[in-house]
Amino acid sequence: MRLLLVDGDGVSRYTVSKALQRVGYMVGEAGAGEAALDRFARGDYDLVLSEIDLPGMSGIELLQAIKRRSPDSIVILMTDTVSVETAVEALRYGARDLLIKPFSSDDIRDSVERGIVTARSLRRRRRLLDTIARTVSDLTREVAFASGDFDADDIESAPDPAKRGAGRAAHRNVISLGLLSVLPGKYQIAAGDRSASLTPTEFDLLLYLAAHRGRVASCHELVREVRGYVTDEEEAREVIRPHVSNLRRKLKGLGDIDLIVNVRGVGYRLAEIADED
């Protein structure tokens, strides 16, 4: 199943995308409503998952535009805060669900799974209607042949299938964490004229902590969300500690950047990030 994820926050987008990819979804990404609409028009997506607060076109406007193009499309909206008016507006224009942040990976997966079930049902319905339409067309043609009313000039040649553009957009925006630049497509981090390559686990660990900055993530949680399996806290601590150590060493090599805070007996969190002057 193919999903389109739309979020102007690169950290949030990356984290949600990884959570969905981990359970088997193919995820396309966009950072703005206009770009999402363009990707939707060129792609074949089963579901769209969009933040409401987007640069330019809002998530509500994107929902409306998608529904005009494809009324059966499944759209789930996400937001940090919601009013009654926003909730009513989202439902009025056909949103499948409205998720309020912060939500867990399980919340997002459950919502998407429910949306996919609806998408599959609508797809089966469309196939059934197409089959019925073809059957009626064939019967009408047979009756026309039998009655002698058939005009050969009425036969229309079937158009060639539209060719889809090959390849996916390879470019991803750089994510900024204070003085640190994060390059998702390259699994690299950079500060000034220095850069370092990260392993996928180190990279996902950094981005997960950044997405949940302001709170401490337990080792159990980090193993589950970054490594993709569940274990007890004691074993999780042994699994995650070497990755944190390597990540810290690489951050320090970029200019003594110390972002990872160890909260003894609890887990890890991201340090307060100072904006670049």
C-alpha cells in the first residue's frame, strides 16, 4: 500500500515515515500542500496523511483539492491543536480521521490501517462497478449487432495507457537542529565545514529524539521505535548504549556538539537546541 505523507516539519515527517515504513508501507513525502497535490496527481496513492498547518496551502485546502480530483481518496489529518470549528470542517470535507499531536507510533499505525481497510473496500466497489459497466456495454453492443443497428463508425479505439513518470523524487530537504544540519538522503550530519556519516540506527536515533525533544525517551521505547522490535528495559539499555556512544562521538567531532543527554535510570533526551546566530 502506498501512502503520501505531508508535513512541513522535516523531523516529524521523517519519524512518521519511518514508523509506517517499518510495518511495510511505501511512503512518499512532501513538505508543502502544493508539492503534495502535484505528487498526488502524478502518483497512485492509497491514502494521504497530512498536517493541517502547512506552508502555503493548508491541510484543509489540500483535503478539498484531493477530494475534488478523487472523491474516494482517503485523507487523514494531523494537528498540534484543534478547535471544534477545525474538527467540523475536516469532517465536512471528508477527512477519514483527525489525529491530535502528540500521538504514538501505534496511534498513527492504527489510524492508517483503518483508512487502508476503507480504501480497499472502495477499491473493490470500484472494480465491481467497472465490471458491471463493461458487462452492460458488451450486452448493448451484442444487442446492436443482433438488431442490425450497429454502426462501425461508432467504434472508438481504446486510448493507450498513460505512462507514469519513472523514478521518485530523490531530493529531501535538509533538517536543521540548531547549528547541526541533517541530510536524510545521505545519512549524514554537518556543522560548518565538517560532516560525518551515520549508520541508519544512529540516524534514526537522532531524529527520533529530535521529534520528541522536551521529554525523555526510555531505552525500551528507543529500541522499539528505532530498531523495530520489543525487549525489556535492561536488554534495551545494552542494545541502545553503543549507538548513543557512537552518535555522541560523531557529534563531538563536528565541533564539540553535545546534543544527547543521559537521564540516569530513565533514558535519553535531546539537549536544548540553540538557534544559529
